[in-house]
Amino acid sequence: MIRGDEKILCRTPAPGKAPTRVPKWKYDAVRAAILKVLKREGEVYFSDLAEKVGDLLSARDRAELGSVAWHVTTVKLHMETEGEIRRLPGQGRQRLAVK
């Protein structure tokens, strides 16, 4: 199956940062996995998120995705700007939850 070339413009909450274009199939796969992890666990440390997402992706998706960590970071930032997920307050390691 050939994957489409449609792209998602991923924004970041950092002011002045240019958005990044990500293939829609990659965005959709990573977003679904992030939501599944957060709904299952309630909250998760950002430093653990890429591994947990990678565990949920199919072998084909992992092989074609490239850097799982880069895509998780890019999609996570966009999800924050869209209000789907949020950073939990507090000092120390960044924690995330569904909004």
C-alpha cells in the first residue's frame, strides 16, 4: 500500500518557532499512540513517551517512521497547541496528561 503525501502542519507552543510539516499518516499513527498511552496511564513522563509510543506502533510504521522520538516530540508539541494534551505543573521532569 502506498501512503499518501498529504502533510499536517505541526505548530509548537514556543513563540516564533516555524511549524513543521509531517506526513499525515505519520502524524495520525503517533497521535493515536500518544493518546492511547495517556488514556491508559493517566499521566506519563515526557522522557518515557517515545519508548511507550514505539511499543504501540506496528513494525512497519516504526520502520517507515524514521526517528520515533523526533516524531513524538513534534506531534506532542502540536497536540499541546491544539489543547488535546497538557503539561502538568510542577518542578522536575515534564509530565503529560490528556486535557
